[in-house]
Amino acid sequence: MSFTIYCMNKFPIILLLFTLLCCKAKPTPDNHSTTTKASFDSHVHIMSPDLISYWKSLGIPFSKSDAIYANVDTIMEINNADHINLIGMGYVFTSQEYYEGNDRYERMQKENNYLFESALKYPEQITPYFAIDPLQDFAVEELERCYGLFPESGVKLHFNASQVYLTEPVHLEKVSKVFKKSAEHDLPILLHFDNWHPKFGKRDLGIMMDTLLKDIPPVRLQIAHFGTSGGFNEKTKAFIDAFLELKDGNHFPEGHQIMFDISAVALDKDSEGVEALTDDGFKELRKYIDKIGIENIVFGTDYPLYAADEYYNILKEKVGLSEGELDKMNRIQ
Ligand SMILES: [Zn+2]
């Protein structure tokens, strides 16, 4: 696969996956104001202590204490939104690149279980999104298991970690099963769509709209990071333009809800491999927010990258969104 051509060894891949998760994260309680402005954060990560120690054993640097990544009490205190979607990362265990053990399904299950245990501590405030690797034979089995444990949850898919190419008919068939099952159970899907193929973009979107979402019950689909892997650059703009072209061309599948989350897009600091926006970049982002329509955008931070209030203030001060606009994107689906 072409993936191996530009990612020759696994270490950089892990770092890039992890880029927006840990390395430059600086959420601190100092950022707290007494009144929380961001009431809902749709994109907050948690990882189990097992995952942290495994990645530490590979030499991945963690700049903060383990609790910031793994302890739900700490996450709720630092993030400080009233309600969050808590996003699991179990898909890393089924990736050849991120995990070397043979107990892949068991580790994925454990990671999803850890997510649910954490969410249960704040049942009124947390909606957990369990992780599935749609290419695994046990994908639907794990989805059913998680749905049985926690019906009020969502599904997280990461097409780079799982190396999903909708252009491959076998992949499309497998992903279709997961989408169909999620739709049947009314489980919202959070999709990290970007698989880093050089041609990723319009053709993948076309397949999603014309095939993947055809003939299944209505799905609530949240596309992470405005469609790419964080930051705001030519690739992000091309993805959004392609989406809007397809939508204008009547490819938008009836009945479904497709939202874009703005997490990790308005970067005011470099995050390893992804550049902070320039002043012009922030202005351009403002234009693209208007193009997408604020009603189609949902607030999210990619915590631990940012805390909710911290990112809310960036969107207000750097991007120039009004509090009214921010309130519109800052609501539970
Ligand atoms: Zn994320």
C-alpha cells in the first residue's frame, strides 16, 4: 500500500497519530474561568493507563502527568465543559503500526471497557464513543458488545489508524456493515476520515455520500477536524470545497445529518507536524466556517490538546466568532 511508501517506520506514524493528543498539550487549571463558556465539547480523548504505559515503552514522550490523559476526574476538571463526548482510542490496538502484540481484540475490548467505566462516573455529563476498527472481522461483534454495555454511546472510527480506503471495494463493504449497524442502533459516528493517502478527498467523499450512506437508516455523522488531520491548510480547504461541491451537486444523502467538528483546526500553537495558523490563516478559516454554515459545525477541542474554555477563546479572539455564533456550534447533537 502506498501508505508504507511515505511512512516507512512505525515510530513517526505513532507520533503523527498522537500529535494532537499529547505532545504540546498545555491545558492547565490556570485557564479556568469561574463561568464556563463552552458548555459542550464533542471531542475529548481518554486513554487507559495500559495504553499510556505501552506507548511509553515505545519511547513516545508524554509531556503531562498520566492523569491528564487517563483519569476522568482530572479530565472533567481541566476540560471544564458541562457535557462532553469522551472518545476512546481502542483502534490503536488493531493496527500493525501502533501495536505489536497478538492480543489485539482483547486489548481493544479492555480499552473500550476503560472508556465505559470512566463515563459511568459522570452519567449525566459524558457520552462515551467507543472505538471500532471496521476492517477487523470482529468489528460488528465489538460494536454489538459495546452497544449492549452502553446503548447511549457513539462509535469512533479512525481511517488513518485503521488504514481504511473506501476506494477499495473490500474496505467499503466492511465499513458499510459498521455504518449500517450503527444506524440501526441509532449510534452517532465520529469519523476521523483522513487516511493520508495523497489522493484522499473528493473521491472518498463521493463514495461516502453516494454509496456508504445510501439505503441505511438516518445516521448522525460527525467528521473530525474539518475532514483532515488537524490545522487549517490547503488540504483542509480542498476537502471542504469538495464536500460543498458534492452537496450542491445533489449528492448529499437524504435523511442523514453530517456535521463538521472544529477540534484541532484553529491551532494557535504548532503541534508536532501540524503548523499553527497565521493571521491570514485565521481569517481564511472564518470564511470557511461561513461556507460550511455554523449550523453544520460542532464545537470540540481534541482535549488534551486544548481545554474547552481555552479553545472557545481562540475561536472568539483569533477566528473572530461572536458569542452568539459560538453558542450555535456549542450544543449537543
Ligand atoms: Zn481526536
